[in-house]
Amino acid sequence: MLPGDDWEARNPLRPTFRGMPVFFSDMALVGMEDNRMDSHDVLVVLEDGEPCQAGHRKENVIERCTTFRKRWIRVVAVRDYRRDSDEECWLIVHVDEAARR
């Protein structure tokens, strides 16, 4: 690796959303496992899903829903900051089957 070469920034396996890296909370990973989803599936819901009708979220919170394997899935992401790498990121905090309204 060359000095100044940021391998992490150009890693094709590192998930990103809106130009920022994506990380998953423990509870989101449990929800992903329960719904048989992987990180790519979650990103597809974030990018292509529609806003959920559950209510209003804070400014830095995104909630998207879509049909995934015949179930209505909700994904909640929070814009966050990682101190260890000194960068902004998205933290997926919730992945679960939601009631369709």
C-alpha cells in the first residue's frame, strides 16, 4: 500500500449509502438474520424503498420500507460519526418486518 492510499475508501466490498460508509448495530444484525437479509438487501431497501408511514423521524434519521420476499420490511438508518476513523457514516439501527398501513 502506498503512502496516502486509502484502501478502505476504494474497497468495493465496503457498503456505502449517499457517499458515506454503512455500519450495522447488533440489533440490526439480528433483524437481518431473522429476515434472511444481507447488507446488500438492506442497502436496496434504503435506496429503493419508500418512506414508511409510521410517523415523523428526526432530521438525521431515515426510515424506508419495501416488500422483500413477500413481507413488508422496515429499515432505519441514523447519520452518525465514527471517532476512530474521524468520518461521518450511516448506522443501521433497525431491520424488521413492519405492519403495512
